[in-house]
Amino acid sequence: MRNFAQKAAAYYAGARHRAQRRKSLWNALLIPFNLGACVGVGYALFRLVWLFHVTLYPDHRLENFWQSGISFRAFVPSFLMAFSIAPAAIAVGGMLTNVFFWMLYPVRRIFDAEARAYPGTSFQESMQVLFKVSCWTLPIGLAIACAAASFSNRLR
């Protein structure tokens, strides 16, 4: 446990050090764009899982999903359908946000200048990390969500 606490403290100190480099106003746009991209990817992934669910249970309707009075037996698989894909949505949304801002040349120049003195914060390195994370979270999250969708034979 002590090793974990030391690693967490070191990561936090490094994150605070990396955050000090963000000085341009463009950084203020990263959060809403990233949030929008994560919500959009999450919605698309949920619709994909829902499409799989509806092929198994054609009488289920989305408007009946998570209504009041839902039983615990129906809540658990529906919760897994909706939230097991969240880590993948965050990783893929982060990648989309990075690509969007990278395509804007003036912003790219500013972000590259801010990342120069801070190892691990360049566009390429952050995209590599996000890609590795999404390679794990996307298939695992979709597998859990699809398994939950197949077991969710009731919506109440």
C-alpha cells in the first residue's frame, strides 16, 4: 500500500508540474470540447449497444429505459449497458479533441511550444497513451455492455 501511495503522490506532483505549462487561452477550450466529444462518443457507443439489445429483444423501446420503479434485477444490467463504455468514451473523446485542436495550425503551434519543456505532454505522446487506453477500454467496455444487453430481458 505504501508503494501505491508514493506512486499516487508522485503522479499528482507531476500532474501539477505539467499543468503549470498551460498558459494560453486555448487551453480553456479544451475542457468543453473534450466534454462534448466524450458525451458524443458515449452516446454513439450506447446507441450501438442498444441496437444490439433491440436485435435480441425487439419489443423493448428506448423510452422505457430506466423508468421510475425499475427493479434491482433490471437496473444492474441496464447500468452496465450505459456506464461500462464510459472509460472508452473518455479515451476516444480525448483523442478526437486532440486531433481537432491539432488540425488548427495556430493552436498546434501554441500547444507544441507549451509541451516542449515537459516530457510526455506532446501531441504524439499523449495520443499514444490515449490510444493504448482505448485499446483496452473499448473492447472490454463493449463486451461488458453487450453481455449486459443480452442479459437485460426486462426493463422494469
